[in-house]
Amino acid sequence: MATARAARSDGKTRLILAAEQLFAKGGIDGVSLREIAAAAGQGNHHAVQYHFGSREGLVHAIFVHRMQQMEARRGEMLAAAEAAGRLSDARAIVEIIFLPQLELPGQRDNHSYAYFLLLYLLRNDGRDFGDFGAELPPNIARALQLLRQRLDFLPEHIAQRRLVTACFMFLNMLTAYADDRVRSSDDESFEDAVDDTLGQIVLATCMPLGSARV
């Protein structure tokens, strides 16, 4: 019985990872569920429906799977920030939210999750801060709560819009560096690009409302 459960779980993971790769290349609506099942080595063409119910169920499962993979690292970063008295430091909070994505397995070279997440965010219409269409694990939820407290001067929908914009900024940087032409450039290292983008996110996200008007 335990072996059967492990096989089902492993099959679900293979579907999630295959779908992430295919969605990243062909778009969330541009890939058939049969293609995903075949890429995951599933003989049953209806494997996605069996495990996830629908395309949208699979899409949410990818998001949740990756959030869970980053949860332990975010917990470590939250503990370190708390010990250093930096839980109200916008840069520390932004790092907790974004940097664990750099440590996801198999992502340093192709960033398929970054491509997928760009598409996922474009499908999301949540106006409440931190609403990404799925229940969030506790550590990322806490990091977002800390950021919301830092942005308490903003109305809810504007704070959410800035958060989504910050995600796009970070993901755009990652997908740009997935391009060999950018990676081979001597103009800026990947580490410098990450540092600059995080600084840009802090400034843009925490900017007082209306201060950019000239």
C-alpha cells in the first residue's frame, strides 16, 4: 500500500515538472494535457485529470509545489532576520520573498519556473495583498505579512499591484539571464543583476504614494 501511494505521488511530481517545462515553452493554454502526460512518462492520457482534476488544478499544483520547495529556506531566512532585528527592513523582507527561487532544483540554467510564474501571475486577478489564487505556506505568508505592514500607507489593491509588479521585475531579470547571450556578457554578472533588481524592487515597492509625479 505504501509503495502504491509513493508511486502515485511520484507520478504527480513528474506531471508537475513536465507541465512546468512545457507551459514555460508553449504557454499555459498552448500545451495539451496529453502532451504533458506523455512528457511525464504516463501511459494514461488522462493522468492530469486523474491527479489534478483539470488544467487549472495542475497549474495551481505547480505553484504550490514550488512554494513548498522554498518554504524551508524562507524559514531559515526569517529566523536569521528576526535574530538580527531586521524583520521591518524592507530589503531583508524582499530577499526572503525572492532569493529562495534561485535555489530551486534545476532552475539555475533554464528558469522554467520563472517563465511559468510570469504566465501564472498574468492569469491572476486577485486584488487582496498576497492573493495568488492558492493557499500559501506559513513562511511565505509571514514574509508577505511583514511586507504588507511595511506598506501600511498603501491601499490594499495598490499594495497588491506593487507586489505583482515586483514579481515581474525579478522574473524578467531571471528570464533574461536564462538567455545565453546575456549570460555570456561581460557587462554585468548575474549576482550584480540580482542585487540591482532587489534594490530596484525595494525602492519601487516602498515609494510613497504619488511621490513620482513631476
